[in-house]
Amino acid sequence: MDKYTHPDYENIALVTIDTQNDFSLPDAVCEIKNTFDIIPNMVKLLGKFRERNKPIIHIVRFYKEDASNVDICRKKKVQEGLNVVVPNSEGAELVNELKPNDDMLDAEKLLAGEVQEIGSNEHVIYKPRWGAFYETPLDGFLKERGITTLVFSGCNFPNCPRTSIYEASERDYRLIVIEDAISGIYDKGIEELKNICCEVIKTDEFLKIFN
């Protein structure tokens, strides 16, 4: 870490990726193994960011039943009847433990590219593909608030978190990855993250610093 990459703990935001019921709950239709196991650490992170009133952005995915917005690698399955993170379904909702209240996601608003506020300094953004920055308002949203440092957590490192982290690096954000708050992470991936000056740290260690 140097003066360009060292985290700025004042201008910081927490990003959660795809921790929705259909991906996260045990025996869900598209359960990503070990995602439910990281929820307690995500709850700790969310609690600290809420306590300090720092921005939280939940990134979510929706698959329309007609597959019109589905990426090509899953389009056939959805067309053949796979119902997963369907807009306005319970499966598309954030895992209850992560939500600041009982409000439901506004799928129409999110699919239209708008940002939904669900709590004090807490928002939701829909992404149409792997990366949180691809055809989303995320970058502008962060820059408007002077955010320089992103903390990543959530579902299935090999796909959406990894893509989002590299997209953030391309945009010169300082990066922190919470190793035990991302499902699917592995040693080679951690090594590669460190090679792009991403700080990889565990939840309790991060919370000691971000106190």
C-alpha cells in the first residue's frame, strides 16, 4: 500500500453483491454454497457502517421470466423455466438479516436504472451483468458523494464480486475485500487481488481498524 492505494476510511462505502434469497439461503433454487455462512460477518459490517452513517450500496440482480434481460450463459435455462431472482418475488429480495427494515425492493424502479433508498445512507442498485459498474449509476453515485474507497462483500467471488472489484480498480477506487464476508473466495484469487493493491482482510480485523 502507498499514498495512492491506502484505504481512506473517511471517504468509504460498503458494497454488498447479490446476497439475495435465491442465491444465499440453504436449498434455494440457485444456492451458492457457503453464502449463508458469511451472512453473520456481513451483518457485523453493515452494523458498523450504519453506526458510522457511512454509505452502503446493495447490488442486486433480477432475471425477468421472459429472459429478455438475462446474460447469454443463463438465458436458455431461464427460457426453459428456471425462475430465479424474478422481479418482485421473495427470492429476489435481500436476505432478511441484511435489510435495515421490512421495505421490499422496487423492481420497476431498479430495472429502470434508478437508485432505491432503503435506509439512512443505504441504497440498492440493479446490475444487468456480472459487474456492479456495467451500465449502472454506481460510479456517478459514488463520485457525487466523494467516495474513494470501497469495501466489498457478498455472493460468489469468481463471478460478480471479482468482476466488480476489477471494475472498481479500473476506475481508481481504493479497494478492501473482506475475505470471510465473500463466498467462493480462494487462495489464487486472493493473491491476484493483492497484486492489484487490494487490501484483503477478515471481518474482525477490519472492524478493529474501522472503529
